[in-house]
Amino acid sequence: MRKFGGTWSESKLDCVEAYTHRYLQVMQNQRWYSLDYVDAFAGRGKQALRKSSGSDAPEPESFFGDESERVDTQEFLVGSAIRALRASTSSTRSFDRFVFIDVDKPSCLELESIVLSDFHEIHDTVSVVCGNANAALGEYIEKVDWTHTRSLVFLDPYGLEVGWDLIMRLADTGACDVWYLFPLGGVIRMMTNDGQVPDTWRVRLDRVFGTNEWYDEFYRTSGQQSLFNDEASCRFKNASTDHVVDFIRKRLKTAFPAVSNAGILRNGKGVPLFALVLGVSNPSIAAQKAALGIANHLVKDLDQ
């Protein structure tokens, strides 16, 4: 059985690249569809993780166990955008179009330069969009003829940027396989132990989960009242890794007809950072079975 790379970032890239190869193999006999690859947070192609922005809400960069691990993950890796291009050029069936989105202009310029220098023969099939990923993906969804297009989408946010409305719109196409790198560590850390979650954090968690029901899901009442009769202060947190993963998979199943198991990506000390999960929007049972068979096999290795 194949084991994935040494760091959590390499692992998720290896997993998605392996799925991309298999996806193209499955689609090689379905030439009547145009195939798109969309990376909504493409970064620089060669990926470097950034320092925390100083926001009041924790971001993935704050979850590393120590400085040596931060240095390790800051080394330039071959990013998901470049891996998708490489997989396409080495497969019998290729993607017909690539859409790479990132809000950072220098990242976009560097990615464009890499495409021109290393993938010149297919550079005219590549669009690098510099802008907000939620807005840019929304425009992409509106413009595509989903009757004749199938799309492999990779949502790899730096934090809690992906809104539930975007998840729903991708699922409603009936034509997208969506890999979602869910910010597990950030979500758990934003759920304070005493239940006193700041309003700004509540809004972000509502947006990520697409509901405010997460609060009652992860906070149980203690059966006691405080001196101030404050219900929130009488709640205790019940948000284990497995519990949160189960909840987000249940939420995704309200949008997608099929959802894979989740692969947990951890730092060097075993702290969970992300959950990598695939949502399949194709209504075909055969297509769902094929996609889940591949995805579940791959994400299983992430937990080894």
C-alpha cells in the first residue's frame, strides 16, 4: 500500500494528485465531456506557508507543533496546481481547461510565470484568476455549461474562507468532484472550552458549517446553573476530532449525494490540522461508486 509524503502538506498533495491521475483514467472514454480542473486557493504553485496574519481567529499556520516543523512545511513543495498540470500532461486524457484562483497578486504572477516556462505547450488552457476565491468560483459556476462539462475542484483554503453557500452551489452543478481540505484544527480551536464563543467567531463558524446548529451539537448542558443564571456558562465542550469530522461529513451529505470518508492530516505531534474529504455531485450511482472507491482508498493512507 502506498504511503504518502513526510509532512501533512505533502500528504494531502500526494493524495489529491493520485486521485487526479485516477480521475483522468476514468474519464478517458468519456470524450463528450469537457474536463476542467479548478484550484480555488492555488497559492504559488510551489507552496510556501505563511506567517499568521494577526487575525483574532486562529489560522492553520498557528497549529504547528514547533519551529522545526514550521521550517519543514515552509520549504517549497510542488503545489496542487503544478501537480494537476503534470498529471494532465502525463495522462492519456488531459484536462481541457485549468482555473487557478488566489487572492494574492504576487502568487498569481509567479504561478503564471511557472506555467509559461514549464508548461508552455498547454499555457493557453490555463487561466490564473487573481481575486476572492468565493466570488471567482461563483462566477465560474455561473458561466459553465454543466450539461457538457465535468470538473475536479480542489478547495484548499488558508483558513475558514470557504462559505457554505459555495459548497451548495458546487454540489448543485451535478457535475463536480470537490476535494475539501476542511480546517479542522481552526474550527476546534474557535470553540472555546467554556462555551463563551465570541460573536465574530460564531459568525465564521456559522458560515463554515452552513448552520448555527453546531453550537448545540458540540456544547452540552451540565444540568447546573451558574450564580448568574447564565446558560452558556453551564455548558461543556464535546468536540473531539471524530465528532467534528462526523458532523462536517453529515453536513456535506446534505449537499452532495455522495461523500467520502475523511483523511485526517496532523502535525508532528499528532495534533489534527485538517480533514480531507471528497464530495461527489454527480447523480449517477455508478459515478459515485467509482469516485468513492478511489477516494476512500487514498484517504485511508493519510491516517496511517
